[in-house]
Amino acid sequence: MHALDIATRVWNHKWKIDPIVRSLIDNDFYKLLMCQSVFHNKPDTQVAFSLINRSKSVRLAELIDEGELREQLDHIRSLSLTRGESTFLRGNTFYGKRQMFSPEFMTWFENLRLPPYHLEKRDGQFELTFEGTWAEVTLWEIPALAVLMELRGRAVLDRMGRFELQVLYARALTKLWEKIERLRGIEGLRIADFGTRRRHSYLWQDRCVQAMIEGLGNAFVGTSNCHIAMKRDIEAIGTNAHELPMVYAALADSDAELARAPYDVLSDWHRDHDGNLRIILPDTYGTKGFLDRAPDWLTQWTGIRIDSGDPAKGAEIAIDWWKSRGEDPREKLVIFSDGLDVEKIIELHKRFTGRVKVSFGWGTLLTNDFRGLTPEDSLAPFSMVCKAVSAEGRPTVKLSDNPRKAMGPEDEITRYKRVFGVGEQEAMEVVV
Amino acid sequence: MHALDIATRVWNHKWKIDPIVRSLIDNDFYKLLMCQSVFHNKPDTQVAFSLINRSKSVRLAELIDEGELREQLDHIRSLSLTRGESTFLRGNTFYGKRQMFSPEFMTWFENLRLPPYHLEKRDGQFELTFEGTWAEVTLWEIPALAVLMELRGRAVLDRMGRFELQVLYARALTKLWEKIERLRGIEGLRIADFGTRRRHSYLWQDRCVQAMIEGLGNAFVGTSNCHIAMKRDIEAIGTNAHELPMVYAALADSDAELARAPYDVLSDWHRDHDGNLRIILPDTYGTKGFLDRAPDWLTQWTGIRIDSGDPAKGAEIAIDWWKSRGEDPREKLVIFSDGLDVEKIIELHKRFTGRVKVSFGWGTLLTNDFRGLTPEDSLAPFSMVCKAVSAEGRPTVKLSDNPRKAMGPEDEITRYKRVFGVGEQEAMEVVV
């Protein structure tokens, strides 16, 4: 009894493309928080963000048509905040706080269009760069990644039959549900969707969120995706990321300023946010050194997010640090968010529950685990990021707790290692 | 971009129930062929059909609400042939023949409503009986079975969450596709959907047919379901069934007439049909004896359908019979249709290809293989039939090649065994 809705069909004719990103808030919540922070604290800083495909074997420029990529990026540049989206951001309570976004920021955001992009092909890869005011450029990161991941997926899906597609999604859904069934009923589990950037597609991410809502109930605490949070009436989740210390560090005029930069970031954040938003991301220039040199007010923060290196080791370092500063780790929150999948989540939950409060940000292997579902794993997610590569013309540097995630010019990496006292690091495979 | 079609939604409000059978030709094609044959050859014969649930452990009357069952059956009684369905039956070419259905039959069919039913509960089971003119009553068999199987399924599905349901169907679809992938590319395979009667649901059967179309291409030769054949523009498949010899036999006034009855059936059929419709169903009273005593004109028929007993043994008997009558088995067709699944299909195809023409009617384990997908296998198909139990007040008898499929009063079974010379039979488990 399914009647064809002719109006919808005709309306669809108007699209020249099937847009991948259809809303400015189809973006991670923490990007908006950081955007506001930058808008207030560093309104004039000029930056460049670049796409970096760490998976060299995935030759994106051979898989994806440049014209299609441009159409998708151009479409994103045509988006602006809708009235409903603005109302949602202005009126919603985030982390128990009303008016998270200031009226000045909202007025600016309502008038925002994303700045231009630069796109070239080189050596089978796309060189995709965004330059301009930090607060504007920063919002490109997530949609740019989502567009590239989905266009690569579409290139594979285009070759499949209609029923073959149905079966592909049936298998992916089954796989997803089997994961959720394994997590179901784990006492005290708290888990969020962090999978926007490298998702299979918007619809698939939304499907994953629906699965988490039904399968995990209260153990599912929300999604990083603002648009899905709005649509599904759930919590938008996220705090801050490496780009803040990376840009602050690049702006430093001396080694002394450089050494202080990561703490300046958190000092600005401390002034603007409280409670669950006070989460330390300590690994940009080495977790151990960062914590050893941290000022005392940071020990009062709610928790620490572990985003590189061996996560268990990172959490032990955090626990030791809290203890050494006279804090009770059981009152503190550890958020794991790096390359998680079910096994790792269960293992970490078991190991740390009771010792600290534990929470998980489950990303790519939640929203894009199409591994093993197509020949030659042509739909498996791969490791691609979009990072601030320079600020005011100076290169940025990231060391991370995993040298394979490090970035920046070699001489600058050497300098940063010296300034932050980073010694030997354990190299770990980067899956996604 | 999916807009709500308000008109459809409002139209759906008008249904008090969600009808399981929505068309008089949501029925097996061979029922229509037999109906026409009965309409012409035995227009006045009064019969009774009864539901027989061979799976006593499935206590249908405890799973299914009697009121809901009545609503579904009442809905079927409200159906009549639509103009489009009539045009399809009158205008279509079946088995290469136009005007398969006579104008007299079509006029009668266009005015038909199904006759009343008698429903009682006894001992956890439904006693469901249909009495009246054979040509009318016969059309109840398939919809009655489909309604009971689907209502039992709905009782299980009602307790499941929305996403849990999505996953259930995802798993079923994956299972279906994996079967089809195993059949794909088998040289010379010919296979049809015979799964209307014990299907999971109409929509699921239709989905299975779509999968076969995409997955098997020309190896998929059609469906027994008239409505789906019309909707998907594919061949409607089927010939004749046990009810013809069973009723003819019950009408016999002497042992001599009884012995002749199965051949009288085929003699009538021979007059009315040719080509691929001349398929012998030899097992009603034992395949071996039936073939040994068969008149010579039967050896000219196109093929034999094997519907009980060990299928390989049945096919060997058929091959020996053709050889003994001077026929070349390689010119003959053997149709396997009893409890098939992929393993059996592959095995039989391998064994008989090159020796005879082989074709498969894949039934319940195509359209209702939900085994292993729910706890306690609550959606697994079970063995339920709806059979002619009497004609003109006399009980019918079926012996079959598997004594577990035999039916009728004990003294009559003894008499039939004597008349048809049936000795020891091998008992085999009846799955579906």
C-alpha cells in the first residue's frame, strides 16, 4: 500500500547532486564549542587546514571524480544555518547548561558561509586546503572528511546491483547489532557516538544512533553529531581537540611561550566552561610531560580524554597523576576515544571501572565498520584526517603519544620534543 | 528527503486489520489450473478441506487470537477478482499458450467469492474446515495456510523492538542471499519459487522472488504465486497436485474404479493440457505401483514431479520406468519439490544433470527460512497442510511415498494399500 509521493519525486529532480552534507550543524558539537572559543579568544587568527590521507594505498583521486568532489564541497559552501537549527542551538541545554552559545556568536554563525577551498590532484591523492579566519576554516574539517569518505564509498556502491546493495546493508546492520548485543547489559557502561568524520554516510550514522538508542538505552549517552542530536532529541557530546593547542603553540614567539601554550588553551577554556566540558586532552605534545608540568587548577578538572598511544597506559598515567596531586581518581572521568571497537571497549571498561569513572567515544568502527563486507575490503574505512597545518604562516606541530600520528616539519618536531621533554615513544598501528 | 504521503496514511486508517491476503490470485497458479479442470470436469462435486497441523508442538490456538484469525479469513471472503487481475489471466501467455483459461471459467471466476469456513478450537489447535463445491473450496487451501503461518509469525514479531525487527530481517536477507550465492553459476540450474503456502509473509515472498531475479537471472524460471508473477512480470509456474487423484479416488464406487481413478485424473488433464503442463505427480498412492500400471500414453508426458520419499530414489524409479517403456530419459523432465534447501538442490542437480532434464520447485525453505534467527526458533516454519478430507461424504486417502505424509481413516488406508499394491515404505522426517 505504498503510494508514490509525486511531489517528493519531482522535488528530488531539482537536485543536480545527492548532497552528502545538508546542514551546517551536520558537524561535531565540539567543533562548534571550539569555534565559539576561537571566535571570542582568537578572532583574527589566520590558519590553513589540510586534508591528510594517512592510508597512501587508498588512491582517492583515482577513485573519486574531481568534479563530483567539487560539487559536494560547493554545496556545503551554499549552506547556512536554518532558523530551526539556530533555535536549537540557542534554546537547547547542553551538559545541563542553557545558553551555551553566546548571542554574539550565534549572530555571527547565522550569517556564516564556509570559506573557499583549494583543490588539486597530486600523485593519486587530492590536495585539499582551506585558508582563512580560524573560526570559519575550522568548520570545514568534519564535512570535508565526511564528503571524501562517502564519495569513496559511493564509487564502490555504484558498481553493485540493487539487491546486492540490500544485502550489503543487511550484513552491515547485522554486524552493528551483534556489536551492540555484546555491549548490552554491561554494568555501568557509558558510551557516545563519535563517528561523524569517517562515517559511511549520514543515513548510516543516523541508523547507528538509532541502534544504540534501542539497544543500549541509558548506557548510550549521546552523539557528537549536532544535527542527529537535534533530530533524535538526544544529547550532543564533545569538548575540545588538538587544534587548539596546535594553533596556540604555532603562534608562540619563543620556546617559553611554546611551553606555556597548551596550558593557555586550557586556561581560556577554564574561563569559558565548567563541569563535563572541562576535559583535558593531554597528548598533543606527550601526555606524561604535559601532566607533570600541569598547574594545580587543572587537577580540579572533571576528566581526561585518551586519544592516542596505548589507552590503558594513558589511563594509568592519568590515575597516577591525580593520586600524586591528592585527587581521588574515582571522582574523575576518563574518556577513551581512539580507534575503539567492542573488544577494546569491554577490556578497558573491565580494567578501569571502579578505579575511575569511564566513558567511551566510539567513532569510525561504530559508524563505518564495513570491513569484510565487500571483495578486497573496498569499503573498509581508512585513516584520513583534516588538520590545522599552519597558523599565521607558521607550521603547526603535533607529537601525540603515538609517533605515527605525529605531524609537522622535522626540525619543528625536534624543537617541540625538546621543549616538551618528550623521549622515546611506542609506535602503534593507526587503523582509523 | 522522504515526505510523508498523507493520503496513503489516511487511507491506511480505514483498514481495521492489516490484511495478509489481499488478492484472490495471491494463490498458487496450479490451484487455478486445477480449479478450472474441476470446474469443467467435476462441477457438482461437494468436498471438505481441513487444516492439518502435523507439528503438534506448535500450539496454534494458543499463539494466535481466534478473533484475528476470523478477521483475516473474513477479509479473504470479501475479495473478488479485480479487473486488472482478470485481464492478466485472460490475456497472459502461460507456458507458451494463450487463453489458458476458458471464457466460461473466467466469467465464473470473476463472480466468485470464497465459501464460508468453520472454525473451532480444540486441544490447543484450530479445527478449520471448508465445505462446498470443489471448485470453490479448493481455492481456500493456499490463503488459509498463508494466514495461519503469518499470524503465528506476527504473534512472535509483536514482542520485538523496532530495531530488533530490522536486524531480524537483515539476518534473514543475508541468509537468503548466501543461499542464492551458492546456487549462482551452477551450470544449467532451473529453479522456481514454490513457497506461497508456508511463506513468512507476502512481502517476504516477494522479496525472495526479487532476490532470485537479481541473483539467478535466467536460472530462476518463475513463481507459483500468480499475484507476484503478475506484479514482477515473470512466469507463473505449476501443474497439478494430490487433491485431484484423492478426490477422484474417493468418488470411486468399487475397487476397480478406485484402481483406475489416478489415471482418470491424468486422462482428463491430458485432454485439457499439453507440453510443460503434462507433468505426472505419481506418489499419491505409491510411485512404483502407479508407474508400473500406467497406460502407454502417460510415457509421452513431459515429466514427473517428485514430492515425497527419498527424491533421488524417486527420480531413479522414474528414469527406470521411462527406459523400460522405450523412452529416452534425457528428453524427460524431473521436477523436485519436496522440502528442498540449497544442499539438497545442489546434490540432486549434480546427480541427475545429463541423465534427465532437472528442475526445482523451492518452497518453504526459500520463503520462510527464519530458522535460527529467534530464541527457541519461534519463527521456524512448521509442517502444516490443508487437504481435501472428504468428497461426497466419503473420506479421502493419501498414501504418498513417505508413510508420515499418509492421511485418511485406517481401514481405508489398508484398502488403498491393497488396491494399489503398496508394500513396505521408508519413513522420513517431514520438516516442512
